Amino acid sequence: MKKLFTLILLFSATLFAQMPREALVYINANKLGFYDFDSKTNFENVYTLVDFANQVYHYNNRFFVVSSGNYTDGYDALQIFPDQLFTDYITNQDTMIFKNGALVIPLETFGNAYTVLGISDSTALVTLAGTGHVQVVNYLNGTVQSPIADGVVGNPQGTCDFNSEYAAVAMADWYAGVGNSVRLFNKTTHSFDYTIETRLNTVDMIKLFNGDLVSWSWGTWSGAENYGTLDFIDKDSLAVKSSIMFPDSLKASHVIQIDDSTLYVNGFLSNFFSADYIVNLNNYSAVKQTEGFFSKTITGRLLDDSYVVGGNSGLEFYTSGQVLTDSLNWVYPMSWASAVIPEPNGVASTQTNPVKFTLKQNYPNPFSKGEVAQTSTMISFSVPAQSNVKLTVYNSLGQQIAVLVNQTLSGGNYNVRFNPSAEGLNLSSGIYFYSLQSGKLNITKKMVILR
């Protein structure tokens, strides 16, 4: 039997007491960059993206970038970057890490890929506004399903997760004169089951804290329909229960929930100047902001509920109490996302409490000892409450190869990096198993190593 291997010393109690590393990953001039909040360091132009990158999105320990391609060859693509690549880059600052580690998945030609949404542990939904289709992608093995037409002419735009059964898709009306709606996409059958009619070209939506949806729609930029709306959709009746039409023709761009009763809305007027509103969710009224913090262009919130604010000189970061903490000059991200990324050679936790004990499929899988960025794999698991946790790797004979974690963990979502080569394990190609145990609970999955 091979020598018992343990990483216990690497995963010390001190490591778990530290705040997890968070990165702001952004698109700037079609380049991928990111800002490390731990060191307050901006890493620019680390990877050249497929033409016309539209969105950065984080899901299941990966950053997804959807690109609509140029208008000559119509090459649309989904690009996927495991969280670990960003940690490795902070350590090594070698752009080959991204080149070797990125997965590029071609989509429907001339689809004008717009947004992506994770719908399972292996699949994501991409909207293709140019063709009126959506496409389901397996982001583990890079396969794609045939484009799915929804039966109604229109242009699918933004998406959001609605519940365990459905994803919500905003349907706009840019060409054909029909299709103003929010449609519910079944995550299992990959079909559209419900249509919720909205007022105008519905471009995007978010899910509110109470489970309802709020979508925002645009009309024309001149003439009788030169206005924008918010439509509030009840989660139970699947119908619009209230709407707001902005008096100065504001067309919403960013909508952020501040608390149980407050929305912040930023958008563009007919003259393309920006304006800001606060919406009261108790009576669905909107008040324009002309001074104070919420008159700034707030583009989003980070994991600790602090704010990202866009300005003429770049980005500013404010605490949830609206105190300026840092800024990032001369970066104009078309899109961005933030996430906790793994600690170097260790475990990172999002410090949130999941509802059940889970073990996810390692990524990448298979992984090999040949490519720089694929010599390790990431294992993710969830612990609902403080408990003793053991994560172990076995060979196909059931012999223990490595103990990756063996200690008491607080409730949270965890990432563990497994790099057999770096730890002197000369493992042959084949099937291996990793097992997560806590008390009487035990989950086992298999991984494949290629030489």
C-alpha cells in the first residue's frame, strides 16, 4: 500500500479563521482581468476573450464568460474559468495558466449569445438573442444541445434562477413585434412551461428576497412608447401584480435590492444621461435620487453586501454602511462578477450555511499530470452545521491514498485543492474515489486521472 498522505498541516485552524479571498472578475476591452481584495491588487489583461464578451457570471466554483462573437463569422462562445485559475495566477502570474485551464465551448453561429445561467451541477443555459433560441451547455465535458426555440418569436435576454424547478428568461421584442414576457424554463425537461406577459421589451430581472420576480422592460427611444417599466411578478400566481412606469422615460440598467422594502434602480434617459431611483416595495412607488449615496451609479453588491459603484474614473468600493474603502482606477468593465476563490494550497469557505450535507463532482475531471493548469483538481462540499468532517481519497482497490481534511468545520461551502504530483504521489492513470464523511453521513464520488 502506498504511503499514507495527509494535508492536515496545510489546513490549519488559523487558515479557517481568516476571511476567504474574494476576487472581482471583469471584462475590460474584451480582456479578462480581476481585482484581488486581499492584496488590493489589480491584474489586468490576463486573458484575451472571444470577440464581444458580454457577461461574467459565477456558478459552481467557476467563472463563465459569454461572448456574442463578431458580425463577420458569427462565432459565439461560452468560456469557463475554474476559480483555482485565479488563485494560481496570484501565486505565479503566468498567463499560460488561463490558456491551459480555460474551456471554450462554441455556441450557435450568429446566435448573439447574451447571458448564461447555471441550472444544475453540470449544465448551464445560454440565451441567444439573435436567433430567438436558448442553448443548454454541459460545462463539465463541453458538449452542447441543439438550440431550443421557445415557440414564440422574440429575443431571449437576461436570466435568473427562479426556484428548484425553473429558470426565468426575459423575452424582448426587438424585431418581430411579439414576445414581451418572462418565460419559465424547466431545468429538467429543458422546455418552456409558462409565459408571463409583461408590458414592453423585457431585458432582465432579479429574484427578490421574498421569492417574487421583478423584471424591467424598455420601450422605444422616441415616440409613444418612449418609457421604461418595472413589473413585479408574484411567485405563486405567476402573474404581474404591480408595475411602475418611470415618469422621465428611464430605462433600467441595474436593479439592486437594498433591503426587504427597498430597490435601487439605475438606468438611462432618452438623452442617454444616467438617473437613479429608489423604489418602495411596500407601495411600489419610485422616487428619483438627486443627492446622497443612492444618486451614485451603483452597479452591484459583493458577497459581504458592500457596494460596487461605477464612475468616470473607474470603480469605487463601499461598505454596506456606505463608507468608501478602495477604488480601481481606469477600469470600465462591461460586466463583472465576484466570488470567493480558493486559498493557495488550502480550503476556502464562503461562510454561508447550506441546508444539507453535499459533495460535488471534482473539477476538472478527468485531470492529468501533463498540462500546467490541470495537475490539480478542485473538490467542493457543503456542511450545514459545525461538525467533524473527513475527506479521503482511495484507489480502485479501496486503499486509502490521501486524507485531505480531517477536522471540525463550521457550516459553509468549502473548496479543497487536490494536487497529487505536488505532494509526491506518483499515481497511475485510472479511476479513484473520494469520500466525504461526517458522523453517520458518507458520500462517495469517483475521479479520473490521466497521465
